[in-house]
Amino acid sequence: MGNVYLNGKYLPLEDAKISVLDRGFTFGDGVYEVFLVYQRKIFRLAEHLERLDRSLAGIYMKNPRTNDEWKQILKDLVDDNPADNQSLYLQITRGVSERDHSIALAKEPTIFAMSKVLPQRNLVHGISAITCEDIRWKLCDIKAITLLPSVLLRHRAMQAGATEAILFKGDIVTEGAASNVFIVSNGVVKTPPKDSSILPGITRDLVLELLQREGVPCRETSITREELRSAGEIWITSSTWEIVPVIKLDERPVGDGNPGKVWEKAMEIYQKFKSSPD
């Protein structure tokens, strides 16, 4: 890892320090974004910056930088890292204040960003998932740094020998602990509609866009517990995991227990788009 960015300066990670009274530390008061870099180019940058702006507005924060300034900060981090494929993490907290709930006490945000080598993951053979009650807060469309519920849900999955937890509110699927959810039912790809119960995933939106462009039937619609259990295919999507087939749900096989044909097509389309020029 090269230098990181902290409040206007580039410096070694071990020299990056913040106050113990930073509201990100005392309240989890902040938002974040994760950007992927393929062949030294930041993937879907405009879409990530749009979501960052919405997340900041959702917690009553003004965006502290212009899009051009963000682009330069992120480009500098990419340039400082020799790896062709990278993961960029950007976090903005409300900044330092006495420990009081009033947001008016913080005057300057804390801005931190870093780049690391994008880890190689081979999930194309599929993963196992469990189902859990969605214990998170009601504003999941904000990409907030307060991730303890998701951490606990992912831990439950690990304890059960699975990789991800797929969440329900009542009888309705929301998303994964750290992913969006798709199913294939009777040849139609379905994913929950965007509202405050799910994060508007960049990969989720791109997968829908690409499938619709290729004429694959898609619907943004509510998915019940029974529809999930009887689906011929289940996928999860995220920026770092891309599109991953779920081949076992709550110890029972999904479909024939192998990645499905529609997933194969979706993955092929996605990889082709990812590797294409501007």
C-alpha cells in the first residue's frame, strides 16, 4: 500500500492519525464509498460519486469536495499504487466535536481515503447462504459507516458454514448483509425495488442495465420468502464480489445445486462490459 489521503494530505498509513473525539469514532457519524479500479481505471466513478452525494445529504452533510476534486484525490491514490486492479475506500465523518448528539458542534469533516490491491476471489462455483431477520436500521439506502448489524449478520453466516446472510423484513427479502439479491424465477430475473430498506448498489444497477440491454426479462419487484426458497437461481451482487451464484440456501440446494444458465449469461455480459474501453 502506498500513501493514504487524510484531510488534504498524502502520507504513509502508519502516520495517519485522527482525534479520539472524531464523531466517526464516538457515534459512527459518517458515510463511505468503495470504488473498484480495473486496469488503473476507476469503474463507474460517476455513479459512485452520485451515491456519495445522496448519502451525505441523507445525514445532513454538505459534500466537502467537488466531483473534480474527488476525482483528483482518487486518481492520485491510484497512481501511487503499482497494482493494476485496486479497491479504493473513501470515508467522510462529520469531524471532531465534544461527545454530544448535536451535529452542529462539528465544524470540519474528516476525510480519509486509501487504495489497496484488489484481492483475487474465485466465487464462480457458488456459495452457501443463510436467511436471517433484517436487524438493521430503516435508512439502508444511506451508505453509513455504522455497520455493526451487518457485521453480526455476516458472522452468523460464517458460524453456519455459509458465506452470506440473505435478509427478510417480515416475509419480504431486502438484501444480503453486504450485497444485493437477485433471483431467477420462470426465466425472469427479479430483484427487490430500490427504497430505504436496501442500498442502491452500483453493481445491482449495472447488472439490471446490462441484462435489459440484452433483452433478458427483468423485474424490480418484491420477493417473498417462498419465492426465494423456490427460485431456480439466486445471485448476490456487490462491487467487490461482482455477481456471485448462491447454490445452497439454509442447507438446501438452489435449483440443481450448480450455478445457473442465466447467471452464466449475466456474468459473461458483465465481464465483457468491465473489460471494454470507454
